[in-house]
Amino acid sequence: MKKSEKRIFLTFLFSVLTFLGYSQNIIEGVITDSKTGEAMPFVNIAVSGHAVGTISDLNGEFKISVPDSFLDKDLSISSVGYAPYTCKISSVKGLRLEVKLEPRDLKISQVVVTDKSQAGRKVLKDFLEKLSSNYINCDFAYSGDYTGIVKKNGIEKKSVYKFNAYDSQGYVSKEKSRAFESLNYKFSSVSRNFKVDDFETGVNFFDLTSSFDIVRYSFNVLNPSCLSSFDFKIKSETSEVYVIEFNCESPELINTGVLKPQKYSGEITVNKSDNAILSADYVLEVKDFSPLALTLALGNQANSAVIKCSVSYAKTTGKYSLKSISSVIDITDSVKGNYSIIDNLSVVSVNYKVPGKISGKVFYSR
């Protein structure tokens, strides 16, 4: 690089660093009830008239970053049942505020619950906004261990697989409804505690188990168009994570991923530092359940099922992807008899730099 070019580059770099260092203004503080002195969680803090905002944590603490262009705007702090507090951003930038909100009697006790639900909903909206930057957004391959157990009449039939899988879309797919088609896989080894003597005993439920990845298969609580059909509650909070409870008020295919859902609830753990989902635990109750796929319609199955699932995510070379899935499906069947499907999927390696492509699926193996 020539001296003149180097000088221009350093000038440009200095300008960028200066912009990044000084174009944002940090305002932080704590919010309390003026009468009781108690900390106030879930309070809305926003730049008036703009979509820049945050909420206070369980200790009433908050921190918000605003650009220089908003210095002449008002900072609004509000909570249902309290008189709002406003101040000019230019007068409080760089300061730590101690805001004491004045309660006012609205005689609407249920509105406070709704406010907390909005707080949980906002955390998930932040997750959706960061999805493309947090999770693998291209095709990728992964490998690991998969164990399937079918338990009936006290007898367990256990199959243990080593698998290799390939997802041609990644977590930021424009066609979430076709996630099933994007996943291909094969098994490098299979071991069982029983002999396979027919098609049914040789079937695996890898597709079904994979669909419990709620970030990848997002016709569920994370469907951005369906957040309003859920009731949310911030169950707990630490300096590192939010734990958000959810309950589906009107279960449908589009917000559960199941053809005939009856109930759907659970909790999601979100990392505060980057808004990524670290884990989710949920329960789905369904009618006419097919163990091959949640959306498979085979007529009246004369059964019902309770699905209990835990899924977790981990970061690999800077991007999040699936770490593990554990599920227990208890099926009540008037024809075949009652039985359970117990599956565990654990990811050992992930490659989205140079992924090895795989064609096809393996539904049956000896």
C-alpha cells in the first residue's frame, strides 16, 4: 500500500471509529414506585414517536442507546397505572436516572398482566430481528447421535444411530413451510436391542424429532405473524438470560405446526447479550396424531398424544444452530393400544463453511 493510500485509509478508519464511538448516547437508570419505593419491572422506555426503546428488568434497571440525531427528542418512561415521565434526551445523556413513577388509580387490575405479556412478546420480537445474524443463514451439514425408543406394555425397543444430516436452507429460510424438504440425512451405523423383522419395527422418527427444532421449523410460538395469539410472561430473569413462559390461547396449525392441536404451552430461555434463544421446553397436546410427521394427515387416527419436548442451541464458529432435542410422546390409541416414543438427538459437529451435501432420507433401516 502506498503512503498516500495508507494515509487515506487511516483517515477513513479514524472517521469510522469516531462515528462508532460518539454517535450513540447511553442513558441508564432505575425505576421505582414513588409510594412504596419498590423496583418496577417491565416499564417501557422509548424515544417519543420512534421505534427505539427497551424495558426495565426485574430490578427496575434499564439502559438505552440513542443516536445523536435524537438528542432533541423526548425520552418517555411509562407503565400502565402510573403517570408517565418524560425528559429531554439532551439533558440526561450520560447520566444515571432515578425515576420515581407516580401511581394513579385506573381500577383496571388486569391491564398490568397484559403489560407483562407485552414485555415477553418484545423479547421474542428482538430475537426475530436478530435471527439472520445469530443463526446459520446458509446450507449446512451436521452429525451426531440419535436414539429412538418405542415403549409398549413394559417392553422397550431401543435403536441407536450415528447420523449425518444436510440442511439445504439453513435457519433463515424464506420457505419455512418447506423445511421438511430441506433436510436430508443418512445413518453410518445402527444398533438395536431387538431384531427387525418387519417394516414397522425398522422405521425411525428422525424427521419428527427434527421438527421439534422450533427455531428452524417456525410454525409455532416463534411465527412472527402469530405472536398475538399467545399469552407471554417473563417467568424469571438473571443478568444473562430471560425465561419466558408462553401459552397459546387459540391453537391452530399455523401457530403450533400440528394439524389438530388441543393445547400448547412452555417456556423459552433467551440470551440477553445477543437475543438468541438458548433453549425451549414445551408441551403439545394433539388429536389424530401420526408418529411419522406432525402435519401428516392419515384420516382419523382414533388416538391422542401428549408431546413433551426440550430443545437447546449452541454457537459454532460464530453462529447458533441445534445442539440437542429430547422428546417424550405418550400416545393413547384405541386401536393399537397405548405406547410411548422416546427420542434423543445430540449434535456433535456442525459445518457451514464447506458442508458435505446429502441426498434423500432414510425412513427405514435394518
